[in-house]
Amino acid sequence: MSTELPSRSRALLSAAHVVVVASTYNEKYTSALLENCLDELKQSGNRITVDVVRVPGAFEVPVTVKRAIVKAKPEEQPDVVIALGVILRGSTAHADLIGTAITNQLLSISCDHVVPVIHEVLLLEDEQQAFARCIASALNRGREAARAAVTMLHMLEDQGDLQSMVRRNARVDRTGSIMH
């Protein structure tokens, strides 16, 4: 398990669009993940437009990620999607089955559509682990997801894949702030 957040990246030269799909199940933790993720994206100093979609549970995350990619108008196509959720293990194999299914689907969607999907649908043992990863600051996976997304945006920008974002600047505030 990683015990530190990745460092912040340099500012992007281009505008970018990120979609965050977050479960509401285990809301105390998923809302904290989302809040930390959005806060980190704001602090990144980048011109990132963020759209947030909330879904009932972790199992609904992959289909919503796919819809965000496949159903988007060309000018609203996400450059990166962040998937957030919390699954707490119980006394049956249900959580493991859900976690594996979600992981497989998110990887498949990302590879099939060539859109990076940052996977932070967490499969955790208990609420103590959930607190440490979602609410506490040292291991916060919401912040980690945002930093990973910005790192992927840099890679896309370096490869020239964010150039179409220039046409989307109408959706980005001239000061470079995140718009919801």
C-alpha cells in the first residue's frame, strides 16, 4: 500500500475536461473522496473543466463512466475520467465480486475507448481503513486520484492529444478556474 501522495504536476498549457463519477453509497466516505478530489483539481492551477456525476453505488460506476465517454458530444468529450467509490468487505464474497467486476470493466472501458480512467473505487476491510483513505489527509485517495488525472493530462498534452481542447475553451473560465 502506498503511504504518500504523488507530487503535484506542473500546470497544463491547454484546457482539459475531467468527468468524475462518484458513488453515493457509503456516503460519508465517498463524499469526502469527491470533495478532496475536487479540491485537489482546483489547487492544481490548471484550466480543467470538471463535471461530476453521482450514482447510487459502486456497481453503477462503470456504466456511467462508459456513458460519459460514449454519449458525450464531441466538444464535451472527457480527456480523463475519475471513478470514485467505497466498498466495505462483509462476511460474504459479495464485496470481492463487485470489486473485481468494477476493476475489470473500468480497465476495459479505458482501453477500448483510449480514455484514461483513474480507478479509486476502493475495496476496504472496514471503516477504519475507509477513514484513513477517504477522510484523513496522509493517504487520501481522492487527492491521489486528482493528481493521477493531472499527470495523465500532461501525458496527453505532451502527445498532442489535448490540442482539441483549445476549441472547448468557451467552457473554461478565462481565469482558469474549474467550472461545474
